[in-house]
Amino acid sequence: MTPDRLRAWAPDLGIAAAVLVLGLVEASRTKAVWEDWWDLAYVAIGTAAAVGLSRRAPGAAVCLVWVVCLLQLASGTQVLLTQAALAMVLFGAARWGSPLVVVLSGLSVPLGAVAVVLFGASEVYEALSGLFDYTTVIDSAYRFGTSWQVASALLGMFVLGSPWLAGLVMRFVSRAEESRVSQVAAEQDAARAINETEQAREIAHLREEQARLARDVHDVVGHSLAVILAQAESAQYLKDDDPEQLAGRLKETMATIATSARTSLQDVRQVLTSTQASTATSRSGSLDSLVEGVRSSGHEVVSTVVGRPQPLPPELETVAYRVLQEMLTNAIKHGRRDVAVTVERHWEGELRLEVRNAVAVADDATQPLRTLAPDAPAPTPGQGVEGMRRRLEAVGGRLDVRRREEAGGPTFTATAWVPVRGGA
């Protein structure tokens, strides 16, 4: 036995040793009544062993008690007063035993009390008369016949049943305490899980805000820089045969560049300094202003509106504006300047935005976008396309981008569907 197990068993072994010593002393004092008192040794040893096992192995302790009692019945061995320590076995069986052990030990209480009284009435009389002067008490009891044995059995049941009931009560109290501790631990785990969920939700919200901010800045700056770049490039092709006309055209170009830069700066300020969601998604201008801005950069734009325009809620208006802004930015960056950009707005239950532009056959800049057809998803979509898709999916819309081979050359088409949930 390891030192740890020995320390754990030390209290039980100590109690068992005390019971064994008392039992042997009692057996030796009955020598005048019993010629060979060593016949009582197995009773003392069995009782001590059962008491020692009552906490660690209550089932084995109950079985050992019954073995000792049956041997006593078979051999007519005297009942020892030390066997009152069996109350500890009953307590241990009810306190730490399995449900089956609890039931068997409970049944042992009345059976044991009846067996002791019926079997040991005369032996108890003789043993007690040899140890103490109980003769008068016993003789007085027999004057009333044998009915006192029934009362003795009931008393024995009370004496043996009390520790069993005490063990059962402590068993239920311990179970209730364990249940309470488990409930407290479960509540703490639930509170911890809720806290972790809230933290994860807050982190996800912050990341979504960062992604939204990145998309807004990308859309605003990307569109403005595309318009400014187009204006700057168009200035290279101005004819210089008429200095006054050239100066006027340059002034218009510079004014357009300044307007685009000022608008972009204003939008970026709104995105970066806003603290409320409604302000964070705000934008300046309208869909028509986007089309006019592209026209002013020198690109030819064919704009068509089908159906009756409807006022949109602020969040849907912002989505439509940012998506069209990114579509036009891609058209300026990757489209051919000698072919008009087609912009269509269809108000048919929902707002459908479609932008088409011709692309050069050898235009490597459009290569990543060529894989965005519905039947061939792009392996690495750009920030602009992914940003448009996320914006639309957030409000229940959808996006379709594809490259088509037409008679006049390849074209790139981006189509977005924005739901209409009623005007503001």
C-alpha cells in the first residue's frame, strides 16, 4: 500500500483496531461463562474488520457482518456487546454505499434485531448476569412473559436504525450540497460563456467596422483618384493650336480635378470622423452626380433610366451609391476611352444597376476580373468587387460580374440588384 493510500486508510484502521481490542477484552472476561473464550475471537475480528471497511467498502462490510452473524447462529456463539459497533457499518452503508447496499443494509436492521432477540435471549441473560448484576431486571422482564422480546426487537431496530437513518440523511445532504455546487459551477460556466460570446461578438463587430471603413475609404479614394487620373491623362491630348482655347480647357480640367479631390476629401472626413452608424454610411451627392463626374473626366457615358425612380431608405441609398461608384471606377480604370461607358438603372420592383464598358484585348489589368463569371469563380477577387458583394449581401442584394465576347470586342459587365423596401 502506498503512503498516500495508507494515510487515507489510517482513520478506518485506527477505529477497527480499537474495536478489535475491545472485542478481545470482552471475550476474555466471559471465560467464567464460556470455557474456551477463543471461540469469540472470530466475532471480534469480523466485527472490527467490518467497521474498518464501512467507509471505503460498505458493501463488503455489510456482507462480512452477515457472515459473522450466520456463523454465530450456526455455532451458537454468544453475542458480544462489542457488536454494537456494527452501528458504524450501518451508518457507512447508508452514507457511502451504492443504492443496492443502502437497501440491503436497511433490510438488515429489522432482520438483525429480530435474530438477536430470538436467538440470544437466554445467552444475553447469562452473559449480562456474568458481567453485571442485571439478574433482577431480567427476572422482572420474564414475569411479564416473552412479550418483552418484541419490545426488545423494536428497541434494537431503533438502536440499529438510528445510525442507518443518520447516514441516509447525511447522504442526501451531501448530494444536495454537491448539486448546489454543481449548479453554481454551471452558472459560472454559463456566465463565462456569455461573457466570451459577448467579447467575440464585440470583436466581430469591431472587425466588421474596420472592414466597412476600409471599403468606404477604398470606394471614395479609388473613385476620386480614377476621375483625377482620367482628367490628367485627357489634358495630354488637348490641341495646342489655339492657346486661349487650350488655357480654357486646362482650367476646366483643373477645376474638375479640384472638385473631385474636394468631394473625395469631404467623403473621407465623413467616414473617418463619424461615430454613428447612420453617419458612418453617409455619402455626398447622388447617382446622377456620379455619372456626371465620370463625364466631366472626359469619358463618354450613356446613361439610361428605366421605370420610375423611388426614394430609398438611407442605408439602401448608401449601398446603391457606393456600388455604382465602384462600378464606374472600374470602368474608368479598365475601360477603353474610345468606347462609351453604358450605365443603366432599372426600377422594376428593385433597383438594378448595370455598367458595361469595352476592354482592350491585351489589357492585363482586367485579367483578374475575367475569372469572375458565375460559372468560374475568381480565385482572388479584388477589394472593390468583394466590397460591392459584401455591401449588397448585407442588405439582401446580389452582384454579378462577367466578361463577354461581343462583335465589337470584349466587354465587361457588372450588374447589381438593390432591394427596395420603401422610401424614407
